[in-house]
Amino acid sequence: MKKSLLIQQEIGDKSGEGTTLNNISQIYDARGDYDTALDTLKKSLLIRQEIGDKSGEGTTLNNISQIFQARGDYDTALDYLKKSLLIRQEIGDKSGEGTTLNNISQIFQARGDYDTALDTLKKSLLIAQEIGDKSSEGVILNNISQIYDARGDYDTALDTLKKSLLITQEIGDVAGLCATLFNMGHIHWKNEKQQEAVSAWVQVYQLAQPMQLKQVLDALEGLGLPGGLAGWADLAQRAATQE
């Protein structure tokens, strides 16, 4: 990417430079180097503002917000998200608007303001349904379920997860399917339905193991089953034998 950036700077390709800087920032973000990621994003933002790239500006503002959120600076993150939202609404970027609303909801949820988080998620959900974005719809429904879960309304949380499950199955979103089943397992466990919880988590293992979805497998290991992933492998083998 750095070679690409040098070429773009050399030939004066400002649009490409802004995009590449934004992409480079995501590498530093993934490494946890938030200072460098933020510096790179600010350079991208200046370029995109300079050339009037509203779509790119909205994206970069959204990405900047994620750095501040990761640092726990929710006020600053929310400020950047609101700027991003205004731009995306202004240019009619429905997909970006839905994404930004979803991210805004996460700020309110982190603050414990579940009412505002839920209202914001419902707006995001309507947009996803309006534009036929099934992948986002599944994610948003999953996020909505977490609000009800946090409130202790497990029945509504489970109903919402079942809607997400149908969508993720329909579109073949394995990562989304794992997230939904994982959360369903937690709801069953809280309702003292341990057998149903374990069954859901075994399905997660069966989906995640062939694709080596590290985050999912790490989450399963974190559940504390004796033997760790080997324990889940054993349960999955037993389940397959019984089918």
C-alpha cells in the first residue's frame, strides 16, 4: 500500500491517495496502533474534504469514530459519527447511513442508554430492509437482541435472534450465523436450558472449525468447557453420531 501511496502522491491522484491512506489506517487499527491509525485517517480526511469527496469523507469520519470508541472516548466517537451521518444523509448514501446509525447505537449501548440504542438500531434496521441489505439486517437484528438481553427480556431477545438466524441461513453468512447461534446459546443458558445452550454452541463449533474462524473459536474456548476446543470437538462428534 505504501508503494501505491507514493505513486498516487507522485502523479497527483488525490482521490486515490485519500482512499489508500484510509485503507492503510485500517492496518494500524487492526494492530492496535491507534495513534498512527488516527494520524493516517486525519490525512485522508483532509484530502477528501479538499477535493469534495463527500462519500469518502463520510467513510473516513466513521472510521475515525471507531478509533475513539476503541479508546473508550465515547463523546468524541459520537461527534464524528454524527458528522458522518449528516454527510451520508445529505448525499443519499442509504447503506452508509444504516452503518453509521448502527455504530451510533453501539455508543449508546456502551453508555447503558438502551432506549436510545434501540431506537437508533430500529432506524438502521428499516434502512437495511428498505435497500434489501440482508447481511446488515442480520447483524442489526443480532445487535437489537443484545439490548433486550441486557434488559433481561430474554424472550424478546430470543425471538429477535431467531429472525437473524433465518436471514443468516438464507444468505449463507457463516460468521453471522455463528454470532447468532452463540448469542442464542447464552440466552438459553440464562433461562437454565443448558442442553439447548450447549446444542447451539456445538453448532457454532461445527460451522467455525472447518473455516478456522479464530474469533469464534476463541469465544467458544472462553466458555470454559473442560478440554477447551477438544471438548467441543468431542461434543460435535457425538452430535454427528446421533444424527
